[in-house]
Amino acid sequence: MSVTSPLGFVAAGVHAGIKASGDLDLALVATADAVPVAAAAVFTQNLACAAPVQVSRGHLAATGGRAAAVVLNSGNANAATGEAGLAVARETCALVAAGLGCAPEEVLVCSTGLIGIPMPIDPFRTGVPAVVAGLRPQGGADAATAIMTTDTVAKEATATSGGVTAGGMAKGAAMLAPDMATMLAVVTIDAEVDPAVLQRSLQAAVDVSFNRLTVDGCTSTNDTVIVLANGQAGAAEEAVVGRLLSEVTGSLAAQMCADAEGATKVVRVEVRGAATDQEAAVAARKVAQSQLVKCSWYGRDPYWGRVLSELGSAGVRLDLGALSIAYGGDVVSRGSVEVEHDHVAVTDHMAGRSIILTCDLGVGPGSWWLLTNDLTHAYVDENMGTS
Amino acid sequence: MSVTSPLGFVAAGVHAGIKASGDLDLALVATADAVPVAAAAVFTQNLACAAPVQVSRGHLAATGGRAAAVVLNSGNANAATGEAGLAVARETCALVAAGLGCAPEEVLVCSTGLIGIPMPIDPFRTGVPAVVAGLRPQGGADAATAIMTTDTVAKEATATSGGVTAGGMAKGAAMLAPDMATMLAVVTIDAEVDPAVLQRSLQAAVDVSFNRLTVDGCTSTNDTVIVLANGQAGAAEEAVVGRLLSEVTGSLAAQMCADAEGATKVVRVEVRGAATDQEAAVAARKVAQSQLVKCSWYGRDPYWGRVLSELGSAGVRLDLGALSIAYGGDVVSRGSVEVEHDHVAVTDHMAGRSIILTCDLGVGPGSWWLLTNDLTHAYVDENMGTS
């Protein structure tokens, strides 16, 4: 049930001294024999991308899609840290490479935490040897714990099909929006996969998992999803690889949504009847990122007028005479007016942990869904200060 | 200091019975002699626009830009109310026209309040005669009070130049975002202005006032800004008309921002050094609508890393090596890293009621500014339930 569930992967998590709390803050995921394997990644589209994103992107390009390890820290995003931050990210890879006996370019690096704080190298000089020494097949849980920031629980997932296993870990919590993942995740798989196929499969998996998640509409500086495929379970069809990666990333995305900062609700926003899938996605995002709609969910209030208003201002085609809005399958508005419905059933649905909002725009075959959350006092508390 | 400050306008506000609280809920602004004058309006771009928006748009088209009165109610937006809502809006205009002795098409109508609640006609049947009977040159304040919803103070403004006076009233508070105003406003001016010039002048004024305001990124179903020009102070140059309308709408927009739901801060987001003004506007909006950045402001925290992250994901051109971020004129980040700065001055600035955030993207001559607010516990409280 972790990033070390597939054959031939090891991991560890230690406290290197980046977090003042003394919690685990440095994670390492590696092939058990430290030999590089097929690797692929999807990175943030944020132009202000962090130093580790720049370094990992360069390393993957230099190796043509191979890596032996991923080193990750929490407590400091190493973003907006200039040349000094790049030097730290590069030296971190070099320290891991020295410990494992591979080339520095065969190590990928990720950071998460505060933006704009200079990243010290000292914790890595002592922490990397410790985390290398701790590598073991049972180390997945420690690694997943060591990448947590405001997460309240570690996120791990695994999936198996036809003798092939994929596993993964992730951190989330806030600064989360689609395009792309706005979080860190490492996925492993023991199938033999060509790097190009792996990249294609990962992108497809991300598109239906992390890219369907928006907590707050904010796309971070550090988003990275990395997959390593070591081939220890033999060759697998691309379809199998794709399904396993989608399953693992889908589970991790759902876990992130469930543990989003301050959230009391997980909301699945479904838009159907749009002119195109693209327009459905735009409409879903407009609703999912609406402060007013999110506050309603927190108050367990199905106030559909706000949903209609967001759809109307989303910039997509819709038929006001045919449009419908439903909570938990109960249609509350049709043709842009309220309709008779079971108020008790809707109230019960809004009171639960999971809400399903379905909007039919009434104009075409396009559809999309997104996972999101409510906007709560606790979210405000969490983000009033630097966190 | 009100919508009746210009020569020849009267107004009134009464309780017609729409608000259960017994507060004033029906307002009327009219020419003193009930003769139609030049009129222009800017309406919401929301496709799910309310019945009064549809009716007012039709009336202005039918008269070629002339009106004798604007009738407005609070307590119910008459939005998402179908054919029945349209009938109520039309009958409201007819009732006012009968009372004043003008044509129904010469009356414009606005509503604000809850969306999706059937609008009763009875309050208008008794309220319209009462509000017509109450019309007087000193009635501006009552009218401004009668259009309030969650506003805590009435919004009024006036401006004078070369013997010409403009006055206005507005309501705001939430569901406020640029493009367009996301509120109701009536502006009067005693200059003689051709309807086409009036429309052009109003649009220009709205572009630099209401369209520079975003409280929560939500564009409502009912946004309407109407101007009536009765010519009683004689002809005026287009430049004078434009300046006066901009001054009045600018004041009203600032008052709205100051009274936004739950807000403790008024924040002016300035973006310079963008490739184009359009890109500066996109970047400013991305920052102004960021839940994370808004929460920082509430906590008086200048956390510039979140600002940088929003700029980086805004989809506009920027030079990370030249980019700077300043609070209250104190540069806290330059070249995407933190720089030495006066922490006491920045802390003092963040503690005040008004914050000025300046972002220089370092690539061109484009600039833009927006007014916005912080995201607070009180905003969540206000919007957890239907309001």
C-alpha cells in the first residue's frame, strides 16, 4: 500500500533538520539496486517554477528519461531562491548519487513548503547519508510522512493487475488547482516500460486525476509527479500501465481532496450537456472555484442560484431553458427556475462528507468533472499566516 | 451628495414589503417633471441575466436611449424566475409609468437580492404608488438606503464641474468582480448629452471604476449601471461629462470595496512592466482573486511567495530576473528572491485598512490596477447561508 509495494523499490524518511518541529522532512525513493530505470515526469506550468523543478527537468532531459532515485524534502519549497537555490538542488542530487553510486543526473529532486525562504544545504549534508542508510522495502510509509506539510494524513496508494504492481505517495493540502497537479507525487511500477510510453501514460493518468482536482484555484511553483518503472515484473501492455497509473494517481488525488486545508466537504462537480468537453471543464472550474458557492457548501446550503450565476458567467454556451442543476441526483432547478424536489433528501445530502453537484447545460454532448472542497473558517485560519 | 444632487431629479425610498425585516426595499429615481431624458446603461455579461436586466435592455432599445425613471428593489433579485419574473418586471415598469404619466418603455427597472426566488407582484402594486407619492429632491438618501442588501452603509457620490453636476447611488457587498460591475448603480447628470455620447461616456467611466473592482471573482446576474442626463444645466463637453461620470462611479466603486462583505482590508493591486495593459489586467486579477493571497492580507502577512506564484501561473509574460513585488512602496522581492527591506514599515502598512501591492513584471510598458479585499472569517459567515 505504498510507493515500495512494487518489486524492487526501496524508500526511507528521516528528520534532516529543515522542519523546526523535528518531524520527518527528507524522503528518498530509489531502485533497490540503485540502477537507473525508465522515468517520466509532469511538472508545474507555473513560470515561477522552483529550483528542484528546473533541476529535475534538466536531469530527465540529460538522461533521456532514466532515473535511479527521487529525493524530496518538506518544510521549504526552494522556490524563489535564485542561483543559491539551484546550487542546493544540484548538490542534493550529487549527495544522493554519491550515496547510491549512480550519476547525479540519475537523481530527481522535489521540494515543498514555504516559498521565498533561502534553502540551507547543511540539512542535506547530514540528512542524505542518513536517508540513504535507511532505505528499505518497508520504507514507503516513512517517505510518505516525510513529504507532508499541512497535510494531516500521509497519502499512499497501490494497484495491481496481471502480476504488475504500481504504488505511489503524494502530498497536497492547498495551493491546489488543475493544470497541473499542484502537489508532489512519486509513483513506482515494476513493469518494463519504454520512457516515451511511460511519459504518455503518466500524462494521461495525471489528466484524469490530479488535473481534476482544485482546492483553491492556486497552481503552485513546485508541482511534480514522477514515475519510475523498473521492469522487475516483466513487460506490460501500455493499456495495463495506463490503468495502473490512473488508479494510483486517482486514489492519491482523492486522498488530497479529502485532506484539503480546513475542508469539511469533498465535492464532485459534474458538468454535462456542454457544447464540448473543454467548455464543460471551463464551467466546472468556474463553479468549483467560486468563493460564494464554496461557502454555501460549508453551510450545507444547496443555494443553486449561485451555481447558475457562475455557469452564466463562465463564458461557455448554455441553454437557460434546458439547464438543470442537481444535488445528489435530486434536480433542484430546471429551465433556470426552481422545481419541486425532495428538500429532506437534498438537506441530508448536503450534510454528508461528500457532495455531488451535477449541472446539465442542455446544449451538447460535452462533459467533465472536477473534485473540489468547501471554503471554511479553518481554511482562512490555516492561510492567514505564512504556511 | 446623492443621486438627486443634479438639477431636476427626484427620488424616494419606501418599504414595499419585499424584505421581511421592514427595511426600505423599493427605490425610485426620476426626472422631476417625469419627462424622459437621455439615458444609457451597462449591464452584466452573465448569460443567466435577471428579468429586470432583460426588460431594461429592451426598453432602452425601444426608446433609442431615453428614460424618465429607474425603479429598483432590494430583497429579491428577480433572477432565475422565468416568465413569471419577466411579467413582474414589466408590470413594475407599467405601474411606475401610470404613476408618473410616462410610457412604460420610459421606465427602467433593477432588482437585487436572492436568486431563484419567485418575485411577488403585490409589493409593487402597493409600493409603487407610495414611492411615486414620496418623490422629492431630497429623496436621494432614502433611495440609496432602499437598494441595500448586505451593505452596511449606503453608497452615494456627487461631482461638479463648470456648472454641471453628476450624482449617483449604488449597492455592492459581494458577488462582485470586474466585467462588469456586479452591482446596481444609478447616476444622474444635469448636462445635456446625446444618448450615444452618454453611452460611450458611461462605458468609459465603468471601465475605470466598477470594472476595476473584484471582491470575490463572482459576476452577478443583475449588474446594472444606468445614467440619466436631463440637460437642465445646459450643454457640456464630452470630456466634462466623462470626467464627472468617472468621478462619481469611481467614488461609488471605492465605497463598495470599503464595505465588501466581511472585509477588513481594501487592497489596490497594481501591476506594471507587463507586455501589454491586457496582460497586466490578467495578472492583477489572478493575484486579486487568489484565495491564498487574500487570506494572507487578512492575517496582515506580506507573504510575497504566494503573489509570485500567482503571477507565475497567470499565463502572462514576465521576466523572473527583473520582477519586483512591493507593499506600500517597500520592495520586498526583486529578481524573484527576497531583498533587504524595512520590515517594520511593511508590517505597519499591512496593519492598516488600505494596502497597496505593486508588482512589476519587468518586460514592457503595460500596467493595470484593481481594487479588492481580504478573505475573512466574516465573509465565510456571511455566505455560508443563502444571502
